[in-house]
Amino acid sequence: MSSGKTEKIYGINGPVIYLKGKTDFKMSEMVHVGEEKLVGEVISLDKDRTTVQVYEETSGLHPGELVEGMGAAVSVTLAPGILNNIFDGIERPLERIADKGGAFITRGVSVDALDRQKLWETHITVAEGDMVQGGTIIAEVPETRAIVHKCMVPPGVEGTVVSVVPDGEYTIDETLVTIELFNGEKRELSMTQHWPIRVPRPVNRRFPASVPLVTGQRILDTMFPIAKGGTAAIPGGFGTGKTMTQHQIAKWSDADIIIYIGCGERGNEMTQVLEEFSELVDPKSGNPLMDRTTLIANTSNMPVAAREASIYTGLTLAEYYRDMGYDVAIMADSTSRWAEALRELSGRLEEMPAEEGFPAYLASRLSAFYERAGMMQTLNGATGSVSIIGAVSPQGGDFSEPVTQNTKRFVRCFWGLDKSLAYARHFPAIHWLTSYSEYLNDLSGWYSDHVSPKFVDYRNRLMAILNQESSLMEIVKLIGSDVLPYDQKLILEIAKVIRLGFLQQNAFHKDDTCVSLEKQFKMMDVILYLYKTSRKLVAMGMPMSVLKAEGIFEKVIAIKYDVPNDNLQLLDLYKLDIDDFYNRVIEKNA
């Protein structure tokens, strides 16, 4: 694949190397550096200097070693075998690297991104004489038990099919279909495509957000929903549960495919992901969850420059599966580490720093990343989506730092994690007063059609109670709760029921870890019915102590554990219990 262009190293500055004089390299071209053929990318061209960022450790390199151009941009290989795999930041499979060089990545290791020997069961979907263009599906391959891989014509290629192979077993490099282009050239198509990571894959059109990504997490689905093709940020200090929340979404959301990017995360966290995910069973199909997951691990001990590329690698893989018509969700954990990699490289390049040392182009890089999400009509007319959920780790939990602030500008969903909630063991520790979702209005039609017309109204009523509680707590802190009138004491009590019984969720409880929208709605219905009934009693002059003595509030909090997910009829009985509670209080205090 080499282009035959070679130059000599002139200077080395950490992961950045300089070549002197005018070179024939192109911008963003991939290069091999030194004797060990380290992978790098051209990031700046000047009339007397070329700058290359190297995606591997550069210690031991010395000036005078050769740099060889590859003639193409940094690209990923797209073909069956991506799922149920774990790659580093530049799509090298870690298992194959381990077989070759041991537990730690050896420099200059060269392995194929995908298995070129494996035979895949292939069903050809075009016939001779068919007109095909970019995005047309030419073959279907069952990649895993859960996902059928649809091999497509690369974007920008059009022509007529002149020969096809019969159905059978083929490797990813074998020719499946030959087409004749309009200029009379013949083009052989295999299962494999290559695509540069920094270029978004083309689509026909973008659809507005209209369908939620259902995660099974009550605070997300009900309070702050994200749409399929939406963007969300999870900012929070250390230990507030960013990775944990992303794990929950990756495990339970109704996306077809999950791409989990561990960008600069601790190695033990990635190990945990690997161990957990390999044991988990997909609730929809009963197959292992890894059958529809790809992991990109670029842990904190791997080179910084590859961290910067890992985000784009994950995005390109996601867009590829979107083009097949799948809904893909990306977990980027964490975009702060990616921004720190940008900062380090920018410092090495001696660029002018902006706020807190981050480069001036931080905002535009973040926006370009989040803009690649969306619900799209693909080139073959199918509908697919890429949803991006990015974790942000602000130092000291300070949301006013540049990465959080700039992310906030480009995402429409903000799930702010709160340290005090996490320390009080309230998980997910998403604070309902600092978080927001701009998708609520876009999705309200879907909720009323598919769950209940009352859904959005109930959600707003719960939010109103939580907001009232927040303003009452200011008074309680000053003078205590005894002075409050009964109706305000009731607000505090119901808010406690909402917080503990609805917003708090136990990831280790089989019925509570993932909750259907129907159950979420019925739980809201019971809580609001309890509020309505208690208000009647309070209006009659019943003190709160009498109401609390009946134990109904604790009983409603325990719904999440007591009602199994496969027996939601039990929820209707709670309204009868609340009616009994009403009658008992009236009898005792008549």
C-alpha cells in the first residue's frame, strides 16, 4: 500500500515529529515512521516543514530515520468481524496483538484489523444486469447471532452488475460482485470497504428527532429522554457514576448496536467492561450482549495521539452500521480525556493556548464530533441512526470548565451528575434540577401514541413537585420543618417518594435494573394518585403525622422492588390500597 515517498526525520517532540524541507506528503496522509514502522498521520504542511503526529510511543526514534508515506488518509477497514471484537484507537484488534506480542502493545506491531482467513456464510442480494450505486446492498452475511451484516457498494460508485458469485462461504477479500462503471471500467467488489476516519460517511437526508432511545432507566426515559440520533453529555466529578450510567445504557438501551469507546480511561475500567459485557445476556434476543457490541479501548497508558484518533474510529464504525439501517449508540468515555490529548498535542505543536490551556479549536472539534450523530435516511433508502452519549470528567466536578461548557453548547441532553447524591448512595446520581433534555417536545407525540397521552403531563407534574421541594428545603434549612403548613409537609413527603421510589434505581436488582416505559408510567400514576388522595385528607385538616402512621408512603416507595416486570397488573391494586388508606384515616379520625 506504500506510495513509495520517503523522507527523513529532522526533529522529535514527544508524539510529534518534524520533517525538514518541502515534502510530497498530503494533509492527513497516513505514514510509517522509523525502522519499527510506527503509524502516524500528517497534521501540518509548510513550505519548509512537515509535521506528523505518531500514534505510538516515539522513544528511541532518532533524527535521520525514514518516514514512508502510505498514499491514503488514516482509514478503518469496514467488513464483517467488527462486532464482538475489541480494538485499540486505530482499529488494531487487541487479541491478535496479545497473541503476537504479549499483554502490552509492542511498538510497530502490525496486525490486520479483521480476520482475512475466516470464511463467512454469504447470501448475494443482486443479480446480473442490476443497476447499483453507493449504498446498494450486494450481500448479506450473518456476522453474529444478533446482527446480519449488509455488504454495500462503497459511496460514490455506480454501475451495472456484470457477474456475481453463487451463495456460499467467502473471506472478506474475495470478489463477490463485479460491476461495470459508466466509463466502461470493471470494478470488483468484496465485503471490505476502507473509509477515512475524519470524513463523515454520506447520507441522503437527516430526519428530525421523533423516536426516543429507550434505556430502561427511569430518570432518563421519563425525565430527561434522549432521541435516537440524539446527543447527550454525562458530566460529573470522580466517583459520581459516569461509567456506571454508560454501562447501564449500553446494556439495556434499545439500540441495535453499541460501540463503547474507552478513551483515556483506566485499564481496570475497560477490564470491567470486558468482563461484564462478555457475561451479559441481551434481553431482546437471549444471545450474549457482545454479539452486538464493539469495544475500542484506548486506556490511559496507551499513547496520547491514538486517544485523539479513537473517537473518530468509533464514529466511523458506527456510521458504517447506520448505513445498513441499524440504530447505533456510541458511549464515549470520556471526551475530557480526548480534549486533554488535544491539549497535549497542541502544546507540543507550540500553538497559542486558549482557556485553561486547551487549544482554540476545542469547540469546533467537539461540535464536529457531536454533529455526526443523527437519524438519517441512508444512501439505500433505509433509516438508521447514530446516538452519541459522551461522558465529561471536569476536574474537581467544576461544570464551568471549558470542555463541559463547550459540550453543553452542542448537545441537546444534559445529565448532570451530583457528588452529594452519589455520596448519599442515590444512583443514578443525575440531579433533576441541573439536568435538562431539549428532546421532550420532539418526543411528546411518540409518548402519547405508544405509552399514554397523559405521560408527558405526569412527568411535568413530578418535576413541579421536585421543584417545589427544592424551594421549601431552603425554608426548612433555616427554621426546620415543624413550622410548615400541612400541605407543604405533604409536598416534602411526596417528593421523597418520587426521589426514592422513582428516580433512584438499583442496577443489581433483577426487576429494577431495567424498567419498561409502561411500568414507568404506571408508577407515576400510583405516586400522583397517592398525592391526590393525601391532598384531600390534608384539606380536611388531617395532620401529616396521622397520614405517615399508616405506612402507605413506604409501601409506594417499595413498588420498584415488589412488582415484577412481567406482572404489571399488580400496580393497579395499589390504587385500591390507597383508597383503603383514605377510608382508614377518615374512620380513625372522624
